[in-house]
Amino acid sequence: MTPLLTGRTRVAAVIGDPITHSLSPIIHNAAFAALDLDWVYVALPVAGGNGDRAIEAMRTLGISGLNVTMPHKAQVAAAVDRKTAAVAKLGACNCVYWDGNTLVGDNTDGDGFVSALQIELGVIPSGMRVVVLGAGGAARAIVDALARHGADSIMIMNRSPERAREAADIASIASVGGPDDVASADLIVNATSVGMGTNNASPLDKVLIQSHHLVADIVYVPSSTQLLCDAEEVGATTIGGLGMLVHQAAASFQHFTGVDAPIQVMGESVKDWLSPK
């Protein structure tokens, strides 16, 4: 049954450009329904360069929670009243919530990734040697979170060595890496968009993947990317991007509502949506 929306219904949203592809409304509305919360979550298209105006609109309209995707993460980080340590370090914000009359900006991407490893696979990153593919915002958030959770070393591979060096500056244990570093890694993380959609490309030569590796891909469409297929072929353990998507959303949900997120419901909602009809 469709919930009744009234003048008391609280509104949360995600902004981006583009934004129609976002799965966040599906995930959050399933969570609100499961807990019988009088909330609704929508996707709002906000043109690039207007992230700060969206924060002012959040204040004016009384929007109760806001998720932020490209290209607004840096501009929103500069517009909030208070930044978490992650946002202060990364300069990127994907979640804005109220603490009294104060708008707080957080970045839940990295901790969402670590939570997916821990909850779905029982894997703790402490002591792990990691190779991260990519140097963009998601890669940096993951580097930060892995370092905070005790990874031993992080090697960053990127087409641009300069960008790899900038990403490595996020953590003292991170440095620029290359293909020769893959063999000794425990965890390989694809934090690029390579393999997304119908693209069957992989960001890593399959001959470099070995059975002892744990291979994670933040891409969630398709659920089995070429990288993950290559890894499974040699007997490596794999995890796709849905876990990170759901767990970063769960952290946002808890910020917005003050209630523990129904993670299983959130995960099932997006799996059902993505399953062939």
C-alpha cells in the first residue's frame, strides 16, 4: 500500500546532475516503509555549480536529510555549517543532516565500503595490503577508510600518476603503485567506473589476479562486472558494489532519522529492482 503523504511527512532527497538513474529513493523509501516512518525520499536534479544553492534550499524548505552525488560533493562540503573529519580531509560530502539547527556534512562512502566487507564477508581490513584502482572521489574515500581501519599498506594505481600521488596524500600508508604491486596484495579494489553498464571492460589485466586475492568492485550495474568474472575464474573471493551502496545509504539513513537502518530490507529492495522482470 502506498503510504499517505501529509503535511507532517518529512522529506529527504538526493541531488546530482544527472540523477534520474539513482537507486537511493528505492533504498530509502523501502527502509521508511519497513519501519513505518512518516518520511519520503526523492531525487532532485540540480545543475552543476548549484550545490551551495541546494544547501540554502535545504534550510529554506526544511528538507530533513540530503544525499549528494556528482558534481556537487566539493561545493556542498564548503557550504555546510560543520564538517566531519572525513569531509574535512577529503573535501567531498555525500550526506548532509541536521544536528539541532546546524547542517553537518559527512562522507559515508569509505565507511560504507568497509562495512560491506565486514558484514557481508566477515573481512576486517586491519593488516591488509591493498591495491586501489582509481584516484577519484570514491577512491579517496576508500583509501581514507581503509587507513583508519588499520590497513597495512595501500598502493594506488591510476592512469595519471599525478592524480595517484594526490590520492596517496590522503593517508600516510598510501603510495603510488603499479602492476608489480598486485601479486603481493590481499585486497584489490576497483574504484573506477570501468565495467559499468554494458561495458565489459576490466580495469585490470586478468593475468594479474590470483586465487588468494579478495577483489572488490564498487560498480553495481552489472552486479557481475568483467573484473569480478575474471577473479571468480581463478578462484578469488569477490564482492560487488551493491554492498557499498547499501551500507553508505544505511549510514545516511541513521544520520537523517536517528534510527538504526534496516540493512537487510534496503539490500533486498535494490536487488529486487535490479533483477530481470
